[in-house]
Amino acid sequence: MKKPDYDWWIQHSHTDSAFLLLSDSPELFEQAILSRLKEVKRKPDQGVINQATYRAIHEQDRFGSMSSILDEIHPVITKPLEDPLHPFSGEIRADGDMFSDNESPFPALGVSAFWCPWAVRHNRTQLDKMAEWASACGMNYVRWFGSHDWQGGTDVQTPNYFQLMEETIQALAEHGLRSEITLFTRRHLISDPEWFVGEWAKLINSYRDHVLFVEIANEFNHQHNGWGAQEIRSLGITFKELSDAPLALSAPCASDWDGIVESLSHLHDGSPSDVTSVHFPRRDNTNEGPWRWVRQPWHSRWEIPNCPRLIIDNEHQRWDRSNGGRIIEVAASAPLAAFISGCGASAHHDICGVHNDKGEYSDLPEAESLRRVFRSVMPLIPSDICKWQETRVGTGGGPHPFPDLESEHWTHGGPSHGVSRAFAAVQHDKFAMLLSGVRDYVELSDVQSREFQIISLKNGEQVYEGKGPVRLDENLGQAFFVVTV
């Protein structure tokens, strides 16, 4: 149990202590919570009562007073908070390669937090901390599961199950975050999938501006999940008959890209889905290290038979499992590689998002550095980048802004210095480029017709602005975002 603030306790514990009220009169404590819920026009909610109880007992340093607990019970926000990094206006649509709302198309940066419904009911503080960190990063959605059976999971037999799902959508919206909802994981947990899909469609139809897209099942062909392709396809048809929310079917398991393409093509044959959800290959035990899995979304530039063109980097290598550990530049490069390669969304992925008891994103030693980088880079990404022409240096690569970089690729058997990859997206005289895996130094020798800026993905700081040439040393970072001004 955490101690309350000493000075406050000495002066006010006799008048406003949440802990003492809970200890002396639990009924009055609960009545105070219910009165506050009524005041802010919310229904009686046992989850909020449980959260308040937890705060009164275990978080007295922050919630020593009853008034502080009551003040944290807010009205449900039907329109998310204003934030220029979170375009949140109107229903989400699948718009070619990207998601769009009433404002414009936008690249969607998200984070995995499978356990969100559990946290709404049992530990709202944990959800709020995650959401606050994600929002501060410039992220605009959270990927969560409607049910799973490991730590932090929710059983579909939970009382008031769909009310809890609705509260989860609302809780994230309070932080300006949309939801990517994967309805199912294990097949054995769902007695009547078609009924559940119908109920989900009704709920999501009421929150079309709050939901980025829906996925029927996580890794349908995983040995522990046990779904068949035909059943997933049929459930997708049922959902689209009831809702026009963007829909993905599932991201299949496979050891390599060819296996992923084969499985996706079979799964989507005859499907009305709008989104192709992909778990890109995660191998990083070659001489490229983690830069190998970072560059995997480049595969998405080729069309996958039968599949929608809106492709999602839904779950890449977990950051904590990445070769070399939690390298800031690696995590920051992953979504940029996805956007430049034409993916409409990319979800940051770590153990914190898989299990609710493995720490919190905001408490990681690297959390603040990654927040600074994402917050710096996200406003610089062109809103329609996924519609630009993807290009790389070398034969068949297209109109790359820095063709001389071909000799700077250390992965091509070239020099010991340079980059792993230098993928770029180009539109007329504008470009956005990711320099990933910088070793020693890399030189941009091609002078450009218009000025560009270079952001270090080590700390989010601008290290150059001009038309070139420029040399970037590894001490400035192992990866850089280069974009026209």
C-alpha cells in the first residue's frame, strides 16, 4: 500500500480521506461513487467502483482524498479530444491504400494493448497510463482483443460483456484514440461466432468514428486458435451485411512472405473485406539484425491476389524480442518503413501490449525517448503518403531522390559503412525517405531541387535542413527520416 502525501494527511484526513471512508463505511464510499456517476450522466458501473476502491487502497499518493477520486470520474466523451496529431472527424472509410475520415486520408500509427477491456473493469489506471503515453506519442489508435485466454484476457461469458466492450471504445476515445478491435482469438472460446459477429456489428455501428477497423480473428491458422479459412470468410460476409465499418479477416501465420501471400490469397477469395491484415516475417538473425524485419513491409508494394489494397502492418516483431533489444531507432523505423512502402497503418508491438502483468509502456526506460521521436516525426509524414510512389535505389527501383545511395548499402556486399535500406516515397518533386541501419556514416551526395530536412530517429531532433549534400554520422543515430520541407 502506498502512503498518502504526508502534509495532506495531517491537515485533511479527518475530512476527506478516501481510505478512511472506505474503511469506516464501504456503503457510503460506494454511494459517493454512484452519485458522481449520476452527476456526470453515466450508468451505475461496478468497474468504476472497483477502480475507485483500488485507488483508495493502493494509490493514496495520488488519490488520498475522496474528492480527487470523484474528480477523475468524467462524463463519457462522444467526440474525442482535439489534437492536431489525431484527425478524428467523422466515420472511418477504407480509401484505396489508406484510411480516411471527413478531414483527409491519414497514416494510422497504433499500439498493441490486447488487455484493454480487462483494464476498463479491473485497473482503469493502467489503461489510462497506456493511452496517455500513446496519445503523447502521436498515435491515433489502439489494437485490442475482444476475448483471449491468457493474462489480461476477457471471457465472452463475462456479465454485461458488450457493455464492457462499449466502455472500452469510449475509454480510449477519451484520450483521442480510435480502436482496432480483433473480435476473437481462440475458436473454443466462442460458442456461436455468427451471433457474436452480429452483436459486434450493432455496437460498432454506433461508434463508426471511434473504430479504425475490425478484424475477425487473430492469426486464424495458429495451432492454438483453430479457425478455418471458410468460417472466417463466412463471418466476414455476415459482418459486412450488417456494418460498413472497414473489415479485415485475419493475419495468417507463416514462416516467410511467400507463405503469407498464399494463405492471404486463399483466405480472401470471395471475401467482401476492405483491409488486408498482415503479420510480416520476423526473422532477424542474419547480418542485418533487426533491420531485416523492419524492412519487411516493402513486400506490400506488390498486390496480393484476391486481397484489398489497404494493407496493415498489424503485428511486426515484438520490440522486446528484437535483435539487440529495445533500440529506439528500430521501433521508430518500423512504422515509417510501413507507410513509405504503402501500408495504411502500423501498430507498435511489445510484451507490454500482450500481457497486462509484464510492465507498462510508459514505465519502460526507453519510453520517453520513443515518445519524443514519434511526436517529432508524425506531424512531418505527408497525410497521403501511402498513395505516393514507393521507390528504392538500383535496378527497377523507380525515381529515387538519391540514386547515389546504391553504393552506400552495406547489405548489398558493398562498403562497411552506409545503410541497410533507403526506401522512399515520391510525389513529383516531394519525397519522404527512411535511412535505416546506418553504420559508421552515410553520405547523401545528390543535390535536390528543393530543401529537405533530416530527423534523427535516435532522439527526434532535426540534424540538417538544406538541399544537400550532407554526411550523417552514426553518432547522430542508426536511422533517419528525410522529408522535403
